[in-house]
Amino acid sequence: MDLILEGIKKAFWLLVTLDPEVMGITLLSLQVSGAATLISLLIGISIGVMVALSRFTGKKIVVSLINTGMGLPPVVVGLFVTIFLWRNGPFGILGLLYTPTAMIIAQTVIATPIVMGITLAAIQQLPKKLQLQILSLGATRLQMVWILIKEAKLPLLAAVMAGFGGVISEVGASIMVGGNIKGYSRVLTTATVMETSRGNFDIAIALGIILLLLAYFINLILTQIQQRERPR
Amino acid sequence: MSLNESKPILEARNTEVERGGTTILHVPSLLIRKGEILALIGPNGAGKTTLLQALSYLLKPFQGEIFFKGEKVNSNHSIFEYRRKLAMVFQEPLLFDTTVFENVASGLKIRGMRRTEIRRRVMEQLDRFGISHLSNRSARTLSGGEAQRTSLARAFAIEPEVLLLDEPFASLDPPTRDSLIEDLEHILQQTRTTVIFATHDRSEALRLSDRMAVMNEGKIFQIGSPEEVMNHPIDEFVASFVGVETILSGRVIKKYSGTFLASVLGQEIEVVGDVHLGETVVLCIRPENVTLSTSIFKEATSARNMFMGKILKIIPLGLYQKVQLDCGFPLVAYVTNHSLEELSLTEGREVKASFKATAVTVVRRGES
């Protein structure tokens, strides 16, 4: 019991004094996951909208692939990114393994299907004739796509939050491709695993609290979105 | 309503739309004159929406050519330019998730108009449709009627050369619909916009249109002024769709000059027309043209057709009543509530039904 209380006391101390190592880890987490979410946003929304609006044979297969991708196990992603970046592997020459860049790559692969899938659903939920109405107002195809994205802005925001939430709390792929190198590729999740295994509960709890706060923050935004969305 | 007699503003040739291997629309020729209001009427699935979407190039692929003000619309660029001169309003308002003002402005923003000009035009339309007080309201909070007014204002804001309406009043409740139709009528008289609108409600078509096209199964069966179409339907389908209640099949048994006698279920009906002896004909009699009388004396009247009949059923229809008679052949008459009372017409009573020879339309069927 002492262990826990001591740990919590020290954790608050680390947080309140803005301990540089803890802050550094937090900052890196936000940078890596932020970058991954941004890239997955660009790829995910554009492809999601394209698939939602087009008609082609095999569309059903593509849609179910995207939906399957949403549940991709992060360790599997970690495995494949590792293989690709391995010294003798296809992209080994870039020397990206065990760098933050590798983590961004892995997290992008994890987040993109999530953003894509939710975008697809959001656009498909818009009234079918809305596309025609927008075109009949004289919009170019590009203008139409932009207006549709604006119409679906709330669920799209939810998609981005879901993507970010998924990768900020991800540990498997991040350890495998990042290597958890101190001051370089150590993020909240990977650091927590390490500190816990060493018995440094104060640091581990501090990191855990930050992760919890981030999770709460994301959830808060998602709930606000849900409450604001009323059926028309 | 005066019409511009020069070149048609819109001409569609050989318009054909196929879906899943079947031709769902086939309109060989359609000309729209500038400033006219054309109503497309027909049952659900008749092809009205398909035709509207084909005319506005919202639907592809389709065969056929469209000429706007005499020039052919073909390349991608001219299609886009053409589409920018049109506006379409659907049955659902399909508003954007923003304020009423921004919604009405959306067509103008798409065209990159200056903010000050947008403001002027939007306020003008909001005024016109009586929704200025809703300018800053979110589109989500509007009633059905308010939303549809916003959708119409949005279309009018771009000052389209041709306005297409796809059953715009179908989702509204009767009082809302009536009020909106009345306002739209006045607005169209002011703006003289060319309008093509689809509806399954013939009274709407009758009220607003200069010309009516009756459609079914992807084809236009008849097109003409409402009076023409309503009083001289060319076949049974058109007849029943425009409200002809009595449709009878008979054979020509005698010819006079200008009229003929048709034998229908043992009775003889005199009809204006030029037919061949022995021919089978289908006759249409509008219920408004049938007069009922309880007088037992032979009157001097110009109505050539007089039959005794029994009232089978009286159905109230609001301002008047529908009386179904058996005169040897089934006959339907519309009678005002006032007359019904005065004549004490009740079910089972025998009355005299009369109609003129000119009130019977012939849809010629075939040789005997």
C-alpha cells in the first residue's frame, strides 16, 4: 500500500514541478502522434471521400477492407514496418529503424484506416440527393467535395479524434519500431512499460496520469461532438 | 401569361436514359419557350425526375442532345456553363448545416461573387419569400415550410434562366403547401422565370402551368395547355390521370354531319366527332360536364344526351360531391353541395343526367 501512496505522491511532485524528462517524453508523444494523425487525416479523408462518392465494381470489397483495417492489430503493423525498415529490408537503406520517424510511419498506418472508415461512413450518411443539389447550384466537382466535407465536419472531427486517440495510447508498434531510446524515441506509452518493469512507480504513475488526462480530453471533445449533432 | 414567341430557350432531342438494360426515359423532342411554366405530371415512376435530371445534365450517361438558346451543349466546359444557368429545387429542402442567410448565399459564393453583392441579393430573396426574420437561424431549426422557402430562395438567388422543381411541395402539409404555391405564383409572375416542374398533383399543375406534359413509363403521352389536356385527353391513361371519371367503350352505329351515335351498353350517346361506322371508340366525359335534374318534364335543352339513372353512391369531396350513377352505363357527375341539397339527391334516387355532345371526348380505338 505504501508503494502506491509513495508512487502517487512522487508522481504529483514530478508533474507539478514540470520534471524535464517527463515533459520531454510527453512532448515527443504529442509530436509523433500529432504528425501521424495529421498525415492520416490527409490520406484518410481524401481517400474516404473518394470511395464514398464513387461507384465502381469491387466497391464493397474496398469498403470491407477499410473496415477491417480499422481493427488492425498494432503489433502486426509494428512487425511489418520493422521488416520493411530492417537493415537488409526494402527500405533499410534509409536507416529509419528505431527513430521517431519510424514511429510516425507505424502510427500513420494504424490511424489511416480508422480515419478512412469513419470518413466513408460520415459521407455516406449524408442525404443522397445532397450531391445533386450542390451540383445544381453550379458547383464544380471540387467545390462539391469541399461542401460535402464541411457538411460532415462533425463526424470527420470525430474521426480525427478517434485516430489520435488510437495512436497516442498505442505501445506495441511504437516499441518495436522506435526502440524506446532515452531522449530520442521514448514516448509516454513505451516509457510507462519500461518504468513499470523497473519498479519506478513514481515516474510510471506520472506518465499514466498524463495518458489518462489525454484520453479524457479526447473523450470530452468526442462527447461534445455527439451532443451537438442533432438529426435534421 | 404572354410568352416569348422566338426561339425556344431549351430544346432536348432524342433524350434517352437507360438503367440496368431497360430504357427508363425516352423523349424524342421537347421544346421549352422562354418564360413559360411547364408542368410534368404523372404517377410515381413515370420518369419526371429522370427527365428533369437529364435536362439539367445532372444525370449521366444519357443519349440525346440539348440546345440552350439555340446552341448545343456538349463539351465539358459548355455543360458546366449551362448548368450554372439553371437551378433545381427538390422535394427535400437539402439545406446546409449553417444559417438561412448562408444557405441562400451558397450558390452565389460558389460563383465567387463579392460579399456586398451577395448580401444585397440574399436579402432580396429572403424578403421575397417572407423569411427575412429567419436570416440568422440555423437551418436545423426550421419547419418544413420555412426550409422549403429557404431552398427556393437559394435557387432564385442565383437568378437562373431555367428553374427546375422536382415535386417541391410534396412533403408539405396542405396549408403550408397552399401558402407556398400562392407566393410562388406571384413571384413567378414578377420574375417571368422559365420553369419546368414535376408533380403528381394535377391541381398544382393546373394552377401554375402554361403547358402540361402527361408522362408515364418514361414517355410523354400528351403535351399541351391545361385546357387542351384536361378536356381533350388523347387516350385513357391521360384521361384518367387528368381526372376524367367516366371512360366508356362503345361502337359507332350511326353517323350524322359533325356528330355520331355510339352504342354503349345498350344506350345511345351522341358525340361530336368524325369517325367511321362500326368503329370501336372510347369516350371520356368529365364529371363537371354532367348535369343532374329531378324534373320529370321533357325540357327544351341543347344537351343531346339525356338519360335516366339511379344514384349508386354520393361521395363528399369538400366543396362539391361526386355522384356515381347507373344509366345503363356508369356515369359520374360533380354536383355542388348546394344543388345536392336543393334537389334532395340521395342514394337510390332516380334522376335525369344530361351532358352535351360536345362534352364527350373521343379517344378513337380501333376498327371493328
